[in-house]
Amino acid sequence: MSLTHKELLTMHDKAYNSGYDTRLKAADDSLFAWITQWDDTYLAESDLGYRGEFNILRKAMRQITTDLISNPVQVDFDPIDDTDDSAADLLDGMYRADMRNNTSLEAKKNANQEVIVCGVGAWELRNEWKTNRAGDDKQIIKRYPLYEANNNVFWDPNAKLIDKSDADWVSCLVYYSEDGHEKLLEELGKEEHNSSSFASPEISYVFPWISSTKKIYVTRFFHREKKKVKHLIFEDMFGTQRTIKESDFKEHEEKLVDEGYNLVSEKIVNRFVVTRYIANGGGILEETVIPGEHIPVIPQYGERAFVEGEEHYEGIVRLAKDPQRLRNFQMSYLADIVSRSPREKPIFTQEQIQGYEDMYEVNGSDNNYPYMKQNAFDANGNALPVGPVGYIKAPEVPPALMMSMQETRAAVDDVAGAGLPGDITDIDLSGKALNALNKRLDMQSYTYQDNHKFAVRRDGEIYASMARDIFDTQQEVTLVKLDGSKSREILNESTMNFETMELETKNNMAEMIFDVYADVGPSFESVKAETKEEIKELLSSGQLDPETHTILLNEYLMMIDGTNFKDLREYSRNKLIVMGVKKPETPEEEQMLQQSQQQQPPTVEEQAEMVRAQAELKNAEGNVLQEQNRAADREVEIARLQSDNQGKQQKQMSDDQFNYAKAQQAQQKLDDDKLDKAVKNALAMQKLELEAGRDLNAELQNNMLVFDPAVGDFA
């Protein structure tokens, strides 16, 4: 059920009245830290001619700011129920990526500054369209600073937890000039409200919505309540599902129809619904249900406690104000003594300098006379004293002032812990010693770091809740790892499971559930610096084997910063991948590893294994050869025995065959003689035929008629 304007103003006034005194003190702390340190009534009434500010608080504020930057809080999303473990890496990378935009960085910086000074800060998470292109419905999550959270952010008085996760509403004020307010109304499509209708709202409501300086206050009011929410589940022809809240159906209806989605089921769930109202003193300008189940405003505290049921908080300034004021007064008083008190002057009698008065008229460095004269005798001839007869003494600094100045400096240091410890004088400290010193200094700001952890954990919890609602379409997102490297992943990607032959949605944000944890730790740069120091010590120890030395050297080279060393870092990483120290993370690195494995020679272990295999092969071949030799010997023996038996049988046969061969030879000789005679007769006959042919040809040639072209006949 929506709030009316009257209900909203009433809830705002309850939050505004709660903790008013604490906010008033915190506002004075901010004024003291940033504007002036002479706003105290007692100091304002002093008759000092010079009022200086000798601010030693600023150094302590910078130290705590540095500690918060160098020891960032790391958010860890821990998947629960049936959420896959890889989903944690996905959301971790998305969270770090969204923390890198300027508004998010400024939101954190502003909150840290206000926490250190007055004890409270805040920022807001908002979902926005990623681009302004038509048809692009992708959204992103950004953080926006809430300036002067002490004066402008008012929580549900019943909320007691440090992260305000138990609050049902919060009012965040933003002030506009008259022109700015008119522009806001135009953007929201509202007509201009008559300022007279809420010019004096203090008559009926506590907070003055229009201030005396013509600042018009507008509230971004967030209200949370548990409702029954109907979810509509749509599915396209490929089995891809999308879940839309019934309240958002009209916004997505056209696109669902164009993409072929059909309603397949409905589901009613009980969940918190957060409504954002934009309102001024005249009425509600806009009402919107926002993604997520949590109020997207994150408070951050410095030192915080409950006293008699009231919440009290403060920063580093509160306890250091009195010693800082006293130091300003003492230093200003000392400056007054130096600048306004007379200097030491000599005293002469009139007779001593009579006639030389002009030499004594100018004092100090402006007196350019090389020497001074005075009368040795008076008018009666009496001797006069040489030199001044006395001096007008300059006022002395009270000893109590000097002692109290030392005490006030120590008092501020005790409260704020500003600067380095007094016993640290060695300027040539090693990197390891400096890291130890930084850890010692971090103890001064541990309370701020610990409370910052609660704020960042709450930020991660709200981020995960909003992400489940806005990342409901297939889109590519950028992931950022701890070392700053980037990768890409696709959300809500439909893939085919060939085992079940069903479509599955990969990286479905709507089904991911996480517990969120946060830990204070050194930044990646601090850890890298320590690691580099340790690796340098190992490399210079001379006790490493060559392979380990190469590994550590490439690890060190990967940590060198600067754009000029990008190629060197990539080379070192590729070398570690080839050596098997690091695993490939991209398809390019996997391809590079496969190619290197195909090209590189076998390792020592592989070579030893090959030698052992070859030796075993040769041993097996030798055994086979021995067995073959033994088999051959047996065959030879068998052949010899068979030959002996056959020899006896063939000896008888050989005599008969010899006689038969002799007869065959005689017959062959007769046949050869007969053939020789036949050949000779044939050759003689061929010779006669050739001679007869030549004679016949000659006769024919002589009797042949020849055609004569001249007479046109044969002759």
C-alpha cells in the first residue's frame, strides 16, 4: 500500500527528531574540521590581536584516510543451497567491476571523509540503464554519494543495527536552488508547486522544507514492507525462460511478444518490496518500486555506541577539539608577544648623546652608521659614563606557556595518533621494516576499518539482491579479478545439455543465492610490495636451484608496474604457463601451451622414461633373438639327421643315374651332329637364292621403259 504525503512527512519528522543532539554535535565537529577552529564562544571573546590555526588534526585525518585506502575491505560472496561455486567468482568479478566507476569511487571517498570527521557517512545504490540506445534494456548498478549524511540522512528510529538492515524507512534529503527545483519538476513531469503551501511547514511539521537561504529540500524516501508478489514465468520456443514481476509486465510486454515468449506459469512469493518516493514539502513527485529486497542506502560509522537508548557517534575530531583549541590559543598568544611587545632598548642620559640624537633615532637594521658617538664630558667638564646607563627589557615568555604548549601537542597526539611514532628516526628503513611500521600505525585506525567492514558487507548484500532482479536477460558482463585483470562472461546463456537433451540456462542470476562476508585486509598493491621484497631476498640468497630461480624471477617480473613493461609481464606469464606453474585462463593461452608442448624437446624425466623404455625393448628383442637361435639350431640338427638317412638311399640311385646320364650324352652328341649338317645345307641354299635374285634385278633394270616428259611418251 502506497504512503500518502502526510504519512511520509510524519515518518520523516520522527526520524529527524531522533538523535537530534548527536547530529548537532557531529555538525559542530565538521565545522571545526573544515571551516574554522575559532567558533568557540570563550575564544571569540579573547582580546588576542592574532588568531592563528595550527591544525595538527588534519595530519591525523589524512593518516586514517590512508589506512582505509591501503587496507580495503574485500567482499566475498559465498554460494548457498544449490548455487554453483563458480557463481561466487562471477558475482565477485561483477562487483569489483561496478566499483571502478567514478561515482562509486567518490561515494566511498566522501563517506570515509565524513566518518573520520563527524562519525557517520552514507551512500546509495541505484540501478540505471547501461546506455541510452533504443532497444538496449541492459542495466548497471552504481553508487552515489550522500553528502553530509549527518545532516541529511534520517533513519527509522527503531533501527539499532550498525548496518541499518533492520530499518523500515530512511529519508535522504537533497537541497536544490529555486532554478534547480524547477528543473527537477520538469524532469519528473510535474507542475510547479506553489512554495507558499509549504513555506512555513514548521507549524505543522518539524523539518523546514524551505530554508531561510531559499534552499528547497527534496527527499528520496525509501520505504520497505513485506508483500505477496506474483511472478510471471514466460518461455520461448527454445525453452528459454524469463521471470517477470506482475507489476513490471506492462514495461516488458511488447518485447516478450516480439521475442516469442508465452506465459507458462505463475508463482506467488512473500518478499520485501522497497518503494522509493521523491517528495518535497508540497507533495509526492514520483513513486517507484526499485529492484532488490533491501533499502539501498548504506550507513558507515566511526565510533558508535548506544547510551540510555540513544545512538551516539563521533569521529576523530570530537575528543581532539579542546586540546586543539588550547594549542591555537597558546600559539596565537605567543605570536602576540613576539609581534606586539617592545624590543629591548638602551637608556642614555641627555648629556651623553646631546648633539648626536640623529644617530639614535633609527633602530635595528635600518641604522646604517658604522659606529655611534656620545659625549665624554658634560658642560662642566665632568666625565660621563660610557655606554647606556640601563636597558628597557623585552617581555619574557611565561614558562608556563611553553610547558603547556608541549602538553597540548601531546594531548592531541594521544587522541588523534597523528604522524609517525617519535622513536622512528631511521630514514633508511628496508621495505620489510616499513611494512611492519605501517601495521603498527594501522592500529590507530582499526575501529574505523572494522566499522567500514560492516558498511561494505551491507553494500555487497544489497548489490546481490538488486543483481538478481535486474540481470534477467542474456548479456555479456565484464569481470575484474583481484589483480586488476579483466575477463568476460555471459549471463543467462541458454545451452543444450546433451545428456538430458534439455535446454539449460547458464549463469542464471535469478537462481543464485549468496551469503556475504567481508574482511579487512591489505590492498593488492600492499601485498604485492611485500611479496616483491620476499622474492628479492630469495633470489639474492644463492640457495635456489636453477628451475626455482627461473620461476621466482618470472614471478617478480610479472609484478613490475608501468605500461612500458606490459610485454615483459606477458612474456613472464606465458613462460610460467609453459613451465606448468600457472594454468592457462584464456583460449589464446591454452593454444599457446599446446603449441609449445608440441615444439619443445622432451624433459629430463621424459628422456629418462624413453631410455628405460628403449632398454626394455632391446632386452625383449635380445630374448626373442636367443629363442630364434635355439630354434634354428634344432632345425639344423633335424636337417642333418634327415640328410644322413637320405644319403644312404640316394647312393644306390646315383650309380644307375650315372650310367643313364652317359647314354643320354652319347645320344645328344649324335643329334648335335645331325643338326649341324642341316644348318650348313640351309645356309648354302640361302646363298644361291641371293645370287639369283641379284641377277634377275639387273635384267629387269635393263629392260625397263622410262617416261620422257619432253616427248610425252616412254622411251
